[in-house]
Amino acid sequence: MSDDIVPREQAFAEARAVFDAALARIARDRAAGRLSPEHEAIVREAERSYAAQHGAAGRETTPNLAAIQRTYGVTAADLFPADA
């Protein structure tokens, strides 16, 4: 029976991998201009909310931003246009 139980660390690692993949997909779509205005607004609000909750001083503190930039070749300007 204990073989059916996923260890906590493994569960969190797998959930984090799915979350990171979703963030990367959003970043790619955003950089390519494929987000609708409604979805762009949702992403910006989520970023503002995250910054407010975590006391983030700047946009560079968005979760996994550096990894997304390295992995997918996007820049901060691609992800966060000046009119943000």
C-alpha cells in the first residue's frame, strides 16, 4: 500500500515542473505577441499581485524570470513592455 503514496518532495517537484512549464509557455506566447489583450491584462495583474505580496521592488523579482529568459531567449523587454 505504501507504494501508492507519492513522497511529498516528489509531489512538490512534479507540481513545480508543471508550474514552470506553464510559466515558460506564457512567457513564450507573450514574447511572440500571442496573448489576447484580456490574457495580457490577467498576466500583468498577476505580476502586480505577486510583487505586492512579496514586497518586490522591481520586475526582475518575478518568479523564474531569469531561467525563462535563459531557456527561451527572451529578454525582460519582451516579457515586460515599457508601458506596463
